[in-house]
Amino acid sequence: MSGAAASPIPAGVRCADDWITHARARLDPDVYAWLAGGAARTFLDNRMAFDRRRLLPRMLADVAGGDTRVELFGDLLAHPFLLAPVGHQTLLHPEGELASARGAAAMGAGMVAATLSGFRLEDIAACGVAPLWFQLYWQPRREDTLALVRRAEAVGCRALVLTVDLPIAPPQLSERIAGRLPRIPANLAGMAPSPSFTAMPGGPGPLQSPLLAAAPRWDDVAWLEAQTRLPLLLKGVLHPDDARRALALGLDGLIVSNHGARTVDRTVASLDALPAVAAAVAGRVPVLFDGGIHDGSEALIARALGADAVLIGRAAMYALAVAGAPGVAHVLHLLRTELEMAMALVGCGRWLEAGPGILFSD
Amino acid sequence: MSGAAASPIPAGVRCADDWITHARARLDPDVYAWLAGGAARTFLDNRMAFDRRRLLPRMLADVAGGDTRVELFGDLLAHPFLLAPVGHQTLLHPEGELASARGAAAMGAGMVAATLSGFRLEDIAACGVAPLWFQLYWQPRREDTLALVRRAEAVGCRALVLTVDLPIAPPQLSERIAGRLPRIPANLAGMAPSPSFTAMPGGPGPLQSPLLAAAPRWDDVAWLEAQTRLPLLLKGVLHPDDARRALALGLDGLIVSNHGARTVDRTVASLDALPAVAAAVAGRVPVLFDGGIHDGSEALIARALGADAVLIGRAAMYALAVAGAPGVAHVLHLLRTELEMAMALVGCGRWLEAGPGILFSD
Amino acid sequence: MSGAAASPIPAGVRCADDWITHARARLDPDVYAWLAGGAARTFLDNRMAFDRRRLLPRMLADVAGGDTRVELFGDLLAHPFLLAPVGHQTLLHPEGELASARGAAAMGAGMVAATLSGFRLEDIAACGVAPLWFQLYWQPRREDTLALVRRAEAVGCRALVLTVDLPIAPPQLSERIAGRLPRIPANLAGMAPSPSFTAMPGGPGPLQSPLLAAAPRWDDVAWLEAQTRLPLLLKGVLHPDDARRALALGLDGLIVSNHGARTVDRTVASLDALPAVAAAVAGRVPVLFDGGIHDGSEALIARALGADAVLIGRAAMYALAVAGAPGVAHVLHLLRTELEMAMALVGCGRWLEAGPGILFSD
Amino acid sequence: MSGAAASPIPAGVRCADDWITHARARLDPDVYAWLAGGAARTFLDNRMAFDRRRLLPRMLADVAGGDTRVELFGDLLAHPFLLAPVGHQTLLHPEGELASARGAAAMGAGMVAATLSGFRLEDIAACGVAPLWFQLYWQPRREDTLALVRRAEAVGCRALVLTVDLPIAPPQLSERIAGRLPRIPANLAGMAPSPSFTAMPGGPGPLQSPLLAAAPRWDDVAWLEAQTRLPLLLKGVLHPDDARRALALGLDGLIVSNHGARTVDRTVASLDALPAVAAAVAGRVPVLFDGGIHDGSEALIARALGADAVLIGRAAMYALAVAGAPGVAHVLHLLRTELEMAMALVGCGRWLEAGPGILFSD
């Protein structure tokens, strides 16, 4: 299977954004709105943050034979792209996360499987993607959280990603697909359901909601860290003080993310928050970046600002919606090719060698 | 009564701005223009000043059980929203200020009743809103000003707000509704009328107008301060030197406001002026903010820049125009919910604990 | 005569810009293009330079009874507006400069009559405008320049304004009206004609053109200064070093101007150049500002940045084109009223007392 | 031959950009897209970089009799414009590079002939353009590179320009014209073909491509420098460290260029990169600028930021496409005239005397 197979890739798709039109034409409008939507200012900011940066080319550098390899937790990745955890992928394509996993595997990319996947983690793991990581949503009962960890260990996941951004989110996007979801997510069968909450004029506000009471705190993370030998990453870190605290607690990696600009508007752009977090980490653990990447040169910009690897969310999902596994592979191939072009431009043959000096500054 | 009552809230109203379309459809064009209008650059600036700020989220913070309470002049408010003084509300809805007061009361919000209300202050006070404050326009005769103060004291107002911004304003907005107003405002029956003034080519300019001669000055404020035991606030403060002078005079609070961008164009945005005023006050008296807030996260931004509470003007008036008291309550409910979401995002469970650190800075 | 006379002022004209639509409807398209045109970036910059500034209001200030008077070269002006020198005004209205002079006189405004006026200076002077200044274009023969000076002295002009900006300008605007002009301008009858120049591929460029050879230099200015007792101002100063040199030479005043953005594109905005020029002059001679003012608050901004008075060009010409003298008076009345409103806002009752402190700065 | 000849120049063409509409109407859409296209952000940036600069005029300066002459490698040019190396000009006009050479010759402009010209270098040289430089693409075999150098020497080229920007470029533009090109470029008959490369999902990425393996490096430049007595310039320098290294190696000149924004998007604008490169060179060798100039005042801005001369690419090609040699001459005439106007404005009669002081800075 390959993105180069003629049929699944629509004619004229030359970059990741070209998939959007096709996805919009194919998806139900509510599903498309759920996938493509976000808080307007932050959504735009996630892209404009890249557009404010400029590459400063070098000439005559010896980059031939370079590559984009990066090692993460003992695994050597051919390139720094991993599929971001996106739930409910069966809304986009009948094969959902299985297709994503196969597309990633075809391109040697890693994948972070979501707690809210349309398929069970065990089924995703069977698709052969490597490395496979598991994104964990904290469950109301510790034994359920632990059960998820054990399953991730059992299927050979190479890392756990605990999502710790906004513990209670505006419903604007999730309600678009509410009626299309199974009553119980595939991975959570038999577990205690998460509390539901809708703010009512007479009732408690979000700060008093049971959702917030059930949200994890630093001591929960400390407990979780002690339960598993898998590397544990926190996803949603944007403040350098949180990064420092995570390091002090022994966390194994951080993912800078604003949840795809899907929470409160005017949240800082992921890329703008990256440098301070990376500076706080100072190379002691891997820092991954998640936030609007849709072309390979943006990955290089994220690298210049401190990212060790990057997650691909919507950009892969549009292709999944249209073309399944070959679509996902095709997008990853595009990103990688664009990344290598950009590396050649700035005279940098090795991914991890790219630093702030490749960016122009006045 | 509640904003959640199905009928009065139009379908699809999800945020304060959603009320605008409905209000525009229902109101007479001149009344809508009077309500929605303003000096173009400053009006835009009042909103853009928020859009230039970004929230910097924190993770894993212990915010469950937090709340938005704030104490002002001995009253404990459930949240920091008060209805701003807006005159002539009967142009918007037959129940006018009475409906606003009932909507505020339903949500536990305070209200600042305007001198130019469509109803008498006594009638507004009877609606049970708490705290009720009274906005005072300086009257040509001191005894009339004093009479207004005594009435405010008599009905149990908890504070007086003296509006001290532009003493003479461009007529562009007020003339839209001139023909619809009673000859004598309800609260001013029996008092000396304010002088009228229209600049004519052959005549005196605004600086020579009787309106300006009748405008209050610092010594008038000192006199007023001595007439009442009620807390006295000045509304319209934008310069830190004025804030310092007000403190030296013993004023009890300040409201940073540019009169809703309804005076001279290119007046500074309220939010841009807030930090310097708050720094000058340094916590000695409450600083309130008034200037374009239409979602709850903006209130949090104003708090981060020094506001102790915020006034809601147009955002509540659009809902009043469409749905009366339930509309006003609904908007306040939205704002409060959005505020709590934003507080959860930045890991801040208490309103007054939010400081500049919740904003991203390069 | 007054702008308040009902008939000459079109309904709905509330600010200077409102005249533009009416002028465009009435004027020949080539004449309108000549009047309204300019180098695109600088034209926009002249306006945006104001839009980047914000007024910082003061409250409770004692401004009643203030005024906008300013003394210039022994004349007390009721307000700081003078009509800028604009040539060929008979293209706009049959009474041309005579109507402008009458409109200015009605409002107590000064006027700078242009060398290239449609009427002779003597006829303009007969209209009773005061003070009347004369704008001088350097003539190929010194005796012709001197003859113009003598005529200005004879009719009671109170100052001379030598235009010293771009000595050779792009023809884009002037060629729009070339066919409509008299062979010899009214004021230049009997004088040596200025050389003409069109750059041709095979021929000399602008630097080698006879126009440039005939342009005045610093020693010409020194000569001119010695020929007359009238105050001599230079118009077109944008560089502080030129301002210093002019002072050293004994010049009596400077006009910061980029010729209405009518020369080379990307010339700096007049307002952006003003502060450095004013700083170099340091109050030793009057500094006037010319550059896009179309509302009274902009005059106040120019004052805050160092201008002692301001020239009104296009803003008055649109009204002239539509309504003759009453139109010109109406625009001046609007500007003055807006200026006084803005002065009241910033708590400044005297024109010359307005300094940089009335502008907001971060 | 002259741009002033009535027939070849379309009516209404007043500036270089006016040619674009005519060129678009005449050219095949693919050829137009190839010529006009570029990476969107950088393409816009190349223009916006000029639009962020402002000229600061001087008055009364003695610029009459000035000129725009500049000496480069022993040749005295009447003005600082050279035609940039653009390949495949026969796609634009049947006479291609021959017409460009004749147009440049008519205006006394220099020309850099491209390796990928539609005509052989010998034929271009026969058109009498002076100085003629040769743009060299590094060939897979050193002997072929050397053969090109020898031919350039033989026809009297006065300098060699080695293009060293992106060694491997995105195919978006080149594939628009792929089917229209001869199998072997005119100048490369008998030489080893360059390797071809298309990234395929299963295959090597750009960093592993044979194209990159064949790209020149610093030691190749050192070798080339030793093979010829002609001045050798590097084209594509954007980083000051590369400029320093080139000087250390004995290079004779540098051309700051981002290849017309035709490579990776978000490459820095040429003009933004110019000052640091010029500062690194510090006048030791000529620095030329290439990057979006389409009016003469932009050349002056580039001069103020450090350029000794400038290359004209697309601006001349649009005119070539429409009107052949007279079109090229016409554009050069426009640019020169505009340049001299701008020099007169800033009071600078000599090209090389224009420094940073002619630009406004806050």
C-alpha cells in the first residue's frame, strides 16, 4: 500500500491542505464541522504563529545523505511525525483508527491511539504501527485508569500520553457528533462512566461541576507514574512552570499542545508557547509539538523552537476521511518530503541539528 | 424565571454576540443604531484590545470547587458581573430597566441604574436586584444633584457612580433617538433642565458652551463626597494621574471606561488604559472595568490586567431588547459559565487570584 | 454667509469625508482623479499615521471657556486651521480661490494662496481673508521670483511660503488636468516659463533635466530671505537636519508636508516625520503641519506631536467643489467643532497647551 | 530601437506592473503560472519588505546633474540595473534571450545570461549587451562545468555567477513547463544530464536524492575560483556567515537572492536578509540584490540597505513576453526614471552615496 497508488489519491492533491476540500465534500456537515472546527482566534493563531517565522537558508552545505531520523524512548523513527491522538475516527472513515494505523505503518510513522478510539486498542495494535503509544484520559475510578494502562502495556505500547489540558471544555464541537457516538466508547466498556455536566442558570458553574472534581491533579500523575514502567508523557503543557514541575515528578516527556485550538478561545498558540517550555526542559526529556502542522517546513520550524518530534492531527484526518490508509500514508509522505526540502534549504542534514539559527530574526 | 426557559431564548443563541442579529431584527433601525453605534476606531479597539491578549493555560491545578465570588463595598457578589448604567432602556423593551433588574436579580448580579433610566430609581429598586448602585449625572443645580443622592440612599443603593467622562459629546448617537424620549427623564422631574447646545458656524464652540460650564470639576467631586456616606465611584477614568487624584480625594472606587466608545473617535481602548490605572490604584480601592466585554474570558483578561469587577453594557441590552428579563439573565449565565471555563483553563479557582501571569507574553 | 445656510450644504454631511461622495459626483472624472489622487502607500500612510495614535482622556478638568486661539507672525487666529495652497481651484469651482478665500474669511481662518492659483493674488486678497499668506514656487529667473514677492507684499500678505519639496514630480496627477489649464498661470503672466521635461529612453533622466537645474537650493533661500521683511516659511520639510539648517539660515517657520502624498510613493507620512522636526525646532519658530487632516481630532494629534497650526487641503477642496464658499466655511466649522470636542475630552482648554501627554502610549 | 516607439508598448503602461495584465493575456496559462508563480508567503514578503520601508526626503539639495552610474568589475554601468538570469525565455517570446539582450543593450543595462537559456550563450553575446555575465549551474561532471566557464570567457563575459541557493527545489513551478522544453538545454548539448528525482513514498527523500549528491559544496567553489580569471559571484546568499565564508574563499561578489521566492515557502525575503549580508561584506566586494524589484524607488531602498546594483527578473520578463526587446528597454527606462525621481526626492545625486539615512526610522 502506498500513497503513490493512483486511485485513492484525488488528482491535484499536492499538499496536505488540498485534502480539505475533498474531505468537506465527502463528510456529513456536522462531522466535518466537528473535525475542522475550533476556537476562532486560537485556531487562526496556531497557523499564524508559523507564518510569522521565516527560514534563513544556507548555501553549499553538505547535506547530501542526510536523513530525518529521531530516537524516542528507545525506538528509532525514520522521521519525526506521529499521528496525534484523535478520537472517534470511525466517524471519518469506516476503518477509522485501523486505517490510520496502517497508513502510519506504511510510512514508518508512529501513532498515538486515543482513549476514545472507535476501535479497541488491541485491534489498533494489531495493525503493526510502530511505535504505538496510548493516549490516556483520566477515568473517574483509579482502577479503570489502571486497567487502561495494563492493556496498553499488554499490546506493546511504547509510551503513555496523559492528556492534561482543559479538564472541562466548551461543548460547541462535541455536541455536533453527540448523536453519532456509541453509548460507551470501545475502550471503556465496563468502566464507570464519566460524569456529565451542562451548566444551567440555576445550577453550579463549571468550577463546581463533577467533571472538574474528577479531573486529575499532580498527585494523581505521581501515582500513575508509579504504576507503570512505560514512559509517561503529559499532553497539553503550555507553561514552563508546569514543565518544570513535570520534570521534578519524573515524567518522561511533554507534549506542547492546546488541544488543536478546540477549547477556550484566546488560548495561546502552541508554537508561541513552545520555546519557553523547551527552554525549561533543556533537553532532559523529549518535547513533542502538536498544533496545526500541515506542511513539512512547519515541522522544521517547530524543531528550531525546541520540538523533538511532532504530532499530526487534522492534516492526517482529512486524508483518512477521503482515502483511508493510503490517504494517511500520502499525507505523511508529503510532510516528510517537504521537511527534507526545507532541511536542504537551511543546510541542515540532520533533524536534531536544526536549532534557532535556521530562523531569520531582525 | 431563568435563561433556560425554552421560549424566550431564540434557538441557536450560544454566546452573547448571537443576540445581536435578533436584536437588530426586532428594534427600530434608529434605536438599533443608537444602541450598537460608536466611534469606529475606538469601538473596534475596545474589542481588538482583548484580541491582542492570549491566555496561558495551566494543567493539573486544583480548581474544583472554585467560584467567582467577589466582595464590593460590603456586598458579596456571586460573580464579578454588574449591569452597566445604560439610559433609556424602555426604547429597547417596554419593561426597560425593570426587566434588566429582574434579569440581574435572577442571576445574582449587581446593577448600576442610570440617571437617564426610563423608570424612576424607586421602581427599579423595587425589583430586588442586589447590589443596586446609582449612576449620577451631575445636575446644573447642586440641590438637584443632592436630591438624586438622597433618593439613592433612600432606596438602599449601595454605591454612587459619578460619570465624569467627556462632558460634551458628539450628537451622532443621541440624535437618533431624540424624538423618542420623554421631555423630562423620569428621574429628573422637577429639576432644572440641562442646557442644550448645538455648535453653529457663527456661534461659540463646544469649549464655550453652557454644557461645559455646567460640567463637574474636582471641587464638585470633593463636595459630593462630603454629602453622603455611600461609597462614591468615578466612572470614565482612563489616566493614572486622574486615578491618583481621585484616591487623594478619598474616592471609594474607579471605573475604567471610555463610555462604550461613544464619544470622540481615537479615544484609547478601555482595556489598554486599565493596567496603568490599576497600577496607580495599587489595590487601595476597587477598580471596575467597562469596555466591550461580551464573553466571559474577556472578564478574566480584564481581571488579569487589574479589574476587580466588570460592567456589562451592550451585551446585556441586545438580550433585553429581544427577551426582556430572561434574556438578560441568559447573557449573564453565559458570561459566568465562560468565565469559569476560562478560569479552569488557566488553573485559577478564585477570581481575585487571577493576575498578569495568566496571560501569555513573548 | 455661513455653513449653516440650509441650501448649499447637502443633507447628511456630518464630517469632512462626507463631502467626498458629493464632489466625486459633481466633478469631471479627470479633475476628481487629480484632486483625490496620490501615491498609494503614502496616501494611505498619511491617514494611518493618525489612526495609530490614541487620545488619553482626562476627567473633571476645568476647560470651560477655553478656546483654540493661536498667534502666528503677529496675527491672532481664532483657531489653528489655514487653507493649504492648492493650485488650479477654478477646475473645482468657477469661483475657485475667491470662494475659498471667502469661506475662510467667514470662519476666521487663514489661507495660503498658491502661485498656481486660477485667480491673480490681487483678486484673492480682495476677498478679505486674514491672514493671507502667499505660496511661492521658485521661478527660473530671480527677477520673476522677486516680482511675486513684491506683489505679495503689496497686497498685504503676512507671510511667504516657499515650497521646497520634490523639485521634479511624477506626472501621473498633473497630466490628468493638463489640457484644462491656461497656457500661462494667472500669477505668472509675463514671466519666463518653467522648463518642461519628459524623460525619454534615449535622453537625459530626471537628474539631468532642466527642471532640476532650475530648482532652488539653500543659497537661493538665503538670497530670498534677504529680499523681504515678510516672514519666510519653507514647506516640505521632513528631515530634522533640514529643519536645523533652515533655522540657522534665519527662516521664520517650517511646514512639515509631503505634498499631500502626491510625489514619490513610499515617502514618509507627514505625521510620522513631524515629531523629529518639531524636536529639532524646539519652539524657536512656528511649525505647521500639512498632511491628510480631515477631522478636528487629527489637528489635536498633530498639535500633540509638535504642530503650532495645521493646513487643510483636500478636505476643504471637496466642499469647495460642491458648495463654493459656504462649503469651505462648513468644513472649517466642522473641523473646529471636532477639535474643541477633542480638547474637552483630553482636558485641555488651550490649543498650545496640548502636548504629547494627551496621547496614549503603552 | 526604443521603448518610446509607439507601437510595441501598449497604451496605458505607466509602470512595470502594468505589463502584467498584458502578459497574462498573451501567454499560455501554464507559462504564465510558471513565470508569475512562487511560494505564496515569501512571494508576498519580497514585496512587503519594500512596503515596510519609507523614504525620508531632503529639500534644497544640489542634485542637478547627478547620475546613477556604478562601476562593477571594471565596467562603468550607466545605471545599477542588470537583467537577472531567467531560463527558458523562449517560452515567453520567440526571440527569448536575444530580445532581452537587445533591450538591455538599448538602455545600457547589463545582463546575466542563464545556463538554461533558450539560446546558446554565444548567440546571446552576439547581441551586444554589455556587460554580459554568465549564470552557471553546477554540472554533474566538473569538465562540463569547466566547459561552460571556458565558453563564457571566450564570448567575453565579464563575470560568472554561480547559483548556490536551494540545491533541490519543489517541482510545482517547473512542472508547468516541463512538456515545453527541449530535451537538452541549448547550452548543455553534449554534457552529462543532471540526475532527475521525484520523491516516492517507498523511496529515498530529497536528502538522499542524487540531485543533492551532485550539488556543489564549498570545496567545489574553491576549485571553480581557481579555474578562471573572471570575477566569480555567488547567487543566493542570505546568511551573513555564508557571506563571510565566501569572502574568505576569495569570491569576487555576492548576490542576495531567494530565487524569486520560487523555492520553499517561508524563506526569508531577500530585502530583509540584505542588511546583515551587506554588513558582513562591509564593502570589500560588490553586493547585488535580486528579489522583487518592480519600481525604481525600490532599487534605491535596496541601495540604502547595502546593494551596489540590482537584478531585474520578472519585471522585465512580462514586458519581454508582450513586446520583445522594446518592452525590455521600456521597463528599464521606467525603472531608471523612477530611480532618479526618488534620488532627487531624498537629495542624493549619486547612486552609491545613498545610505541608510535616506530611510525613515522611528
